[in-house]
Amino acid sequence: MSRPRQRGIALLTVLLLVAVMAVLVMGVLDDIRFGLRRADNAQSVAQAQWHALGAEALALAQIERLAARDPGRTTSEGDWNGRAFVFPVESGAISARLSDATACFNLNSVVQGGADTFFVNDSGVIQYIALLQALGFSEHQSGALADSLVDWIDSDQQRESLGHEDEAYARGRDGYRTAGTLLAETSELRAIHGYTAEVYARLRPHVCALPTVKLSPVNVNTLREEDAAILRMLTEGALDDARARRVIAARPTDGWREPLAFWTSPGMDGLVPSGDFINQIELRTRYFRLHAEVEVGPAQVVLSALFEHDGSSPPRLLARRWSAEE
């Protein structure tokens, strides 16, 4: 082989080696770049989560301030209920919204009991049906939805008259069973027979899943006009929507100072319920809900939390989730 030809082959070999090395170096640089980006994103997410936990601490402090202002009553004074507060932070912002979490029907109150043994609570069912009818559901559909909810939570396999137990849910390719325990999330309703997307959308603003089988302790001093269905529920449907809205709109500016003042207020004459429902009325809020959204650089974090304040001890966190409530 001639000397020039040998030099050409050697040059070509060197060029190929350089090309291969260039490809390898580019791959390494890409890995380094993507690693740095992942680390930066992870740092941004961690920072956003810490900011969200800061919003949680602010919410606890606000709950204590509300209690200190008047230990016996919680009102909407200061426009805190459901209002979004925005706090700027480096490279982003925090949006936090604290709300009264008692203007709702506690879905878990359709049963009673404890220690993983639950059975139907007639008072809770009556009130749930009253709410469903206040929201425009027919008598038959209201009864069916209530019975399905009871069967989903209760511990037995004895079907309510319009309900469904494991046998009904186990049918089909993707069969499953009833929960047999309290709801942890309102969104669990979507797994229950009869709770279609339309039913859930209509019902969602007026229900909650509190970690107790007791009826929701409704604070009438924080009810808004859009909560008229809750007031109709409390009176077992005796109020129509327009009248319920007028009662809420006519509330004293500093709220009712005792339950009797509420039950005897204009529009409520003669509508005092009996049994468990009359004791359901509260003048101070026991449960609060926080929704916080944080943006820090490229990171976005959502935090939802539920707090309880019984008045005898500092407020405490009951539930936290890193997602929006559905």
C-alpha cells in the first residue's frame, strides 16, 4: 500500500474517532444539562412546598386570631371567608384561601357507630334527603342516592331498599367492592352507584366528608346566600330558596349572638326543628378549609388542608393533600 494511501486511512480513522468522541461528549453534556434542570426543578418544587406549608401556618394563625376576637362566635367580619389572599415571594407568589368548612352536609353522618362498625343513621338520612330535594332532585332519586351512600359506608351487606352492596359493584369487567368505612374524600362519591358527573357537579358545593359521623356543625354566622340549600336542609325543606336567601341576607352585621336569635329571626318564625337538628346550629366555626396555590419559577404546587378548632385547644391539622379538592 502506498504511503499517501496509508496517510489518508490514518486521517480518516482520526476523523472517525473525533466524531465518535464528539457524539459521546454531546451525550454527556446533555445528561449533565438535563440533570441540572431536574435538580433545579426539584429544588423549585421543594421551595414551593415549603411556601405552601408557610401558608398553612398562616391559616392556623388566622384561625387563632378569629377565636381570640370572639371565643364564642365566628363571623365573616374582615371578609376572610373564601377570599383569596396573594403573597409575593421571590420568583413567584402564594395564593391562599381560608374558608369555613361547616356550610355543608357531612356525608359520613348518614351512618352511626365506630371502630369499623357502621350502620344507618336515620337522622342523617332524613337531612341528606332534605338537601338533595332542596337541590332539585326528585323524591325517588333523593332516596336512591341516600340509600346508595349508606350501603357504601355501612359495615354489613344488607342492602337498603334503593341501595347497592358488593354484589352490584362486583359485576362487570372492572368490578370492585363497597368501602365499608367512612369517606375520606368527597370525590369518593363518584365511585358510588347513581352519582353521575351531573349529580356530583350539582351536589359537590354543598357536601363534605368530615372525619366524624356527627351532623356537620353549621355556623349560621358565616353562611352566604349561595348556601341557601344548607339552610333549607336545616329546616327539613320548610324554607324555599328565596326565603332562605332573605334570612341569610337579613342576618345582623355582627352575626347572631345566640341560637334562639337565629331561630326567631325574621323569616324563621315557627321553623324550629326538633331532635338532633336544633343542636346542629353553631355560632362559631369548628372546621376550616385551606386551599393554597404556589408558583415559584417553573414549579407549581397546590395544597388542600382541613383544620379543626374545638375552642378548648389550639387548632390542629386533620388532613393535608398535595392536590386540589375535586
